[in-house]
Amino acid sequence: MQIIDGKKISAEIKEELKTEIARIISEGKNPPGLVTILVGDDPASSVYVKMKNKACAAIGMYSEIKKLDAETTEEELLKIINEYNNNPKIHGILVQLPLPKHINEDKVIESILPKKDVDGFHPYNVGNLVIGKETFKSCTPYGIVELLRRYNIETKGKHVVVVGRSNIVGKPVANLMLQKEEGANSVVTVCHSAARDLSYFTKQADILIAAIGKANFITEDMVKENVVVIDVGINSIDDPATKKGYRLVGDVDFENVSKKASYITPVPGGVGPMTIAMLLKNTLQAYNLQ
């Protein structure tokens, strides 16, 4: 069994991006720019935004954080997004989700120019992804594909089983793995809560991608020998033995499933670090397009 080290791969990607941005700046040009818009004071969102800002600074990318009160109206938010749509210093716009309930997330996502949609959530970019055109890929699914590629894990003709059908992970990663290209070209099954016997499908997986949001949900008896396991879940469970009183686990029972796996991502340190790395990569791509 080999651990798929997301921290290591994300660090490699950031170094590659840092080199490219240094070259851009050496030519007397402004660096790629990213703005993250945060509405309200959700603690987890605040942490994510700070991490993204810190990652930008580490590779020489320009970044802004636009903090707005939870009471900000939808109209005010749309106006601010439009200003960034027209700001030549900003090449990528990211609105941190979730948004307060009085704001329509779909309307907000659709208000971002597709060429600045570095989250890959705009319907225009999602449509291009489905039909196999070059586009911005959702950061977490993009990170999963990059991990498989950099570990030289064969995907052509392999049975990829995705557990979860969210617009953020499940659907886009299934579409990415379907594409007729290197690092994909797989036979894909998407499972979800309506499956009568989930294990019937998961036992067939050569590559299992778990993104269901339930701690330790995938158990040893649900997978076959030598399966490649990509665990997207981040769940907090009580653990009095730890200083914080809790610990983070994935959707996969790592301790036992790892005994049967050929490759597996840990939680934390697997898929998580890749999400920010691919956001930075998307922002550089947006810069080059613009």
C-alpha cells in the first residue's frame, strides 16, 4: 500500500507556478491576480480564505480578500462582482460558499465572467467540461485527477466508482474521468443515497472516489483487493485523547481499508491541499487567457 501524498504534490505544483510567475514579473508584467469574496463571518470560510491568500503570496501571485457583512444584499454583492469582472488586475474571482440564505448562490455564480470563474462552477464552464472542451475545472476534482496522473496510476479502461453526486465533487470528477484523454478514459459509475446496496458497486471499483460526507462510511468489506482509494471527505469526530477534543477523518475507514488498498489518500493531507494548488493553477490559466 502506498500513501498518495497530497501535501507533497501540491508543493510541487506551487513551485512550478512560482517559477512561471517569477518569469512573468521578470518581463515587467503584473502578476496574475485573484480576489476572494467572503460574505459573513463563518469561521471555516474565514480559515479557507486566509489559506488561499497565504498560498497566493507564497508563489508571488497578487491577491485580495473582499470581506462583506452577512447583511450585504444580493444586489450589492452582484455590483461588487461586476466591478471585479471589469478590473484588469484581477484575473480570477472566487466567491466563498456557502452564502447567507437571502442570497441566491446560482445567481452569484452566473454573474462571474466565465473567463474569471477559477472555481469552475459557472454553467458555461461546466458545459464545456461535459463535452470535453478546454475549460476551468472545479478545483477538488481537478486535484484528484492530478494526483492520479502524478502517481502514474493507470486510469484507461479502469472502473472508477464515485460515491456522491454533488456539483462540487461528484458530478465534475465523474465527467473528468470519462474524458477520452490521458489520465482519464475510465469506465465510470456514480453512486448515491438511492442505491439499494452501495457495496455492490463499490466492490467493483478499481478506483474508488468517496465524496459522501459521512465519517468512516466506506469500510473494508466494501472494497476489493488492490483498490485505489481517493478520500475526499473531511469530517470531525469526537476524540477526548486529542488536545482539541476531536480529530479529522475521511469518508473512508482508513485504518482498515488501507490494508486492502494499493494506493490511498490520507485525511488530512490527501485531496485537501490539492484544492488550493489547483485554484492557483486555474488563476494562472485565467491570466494567460486574458
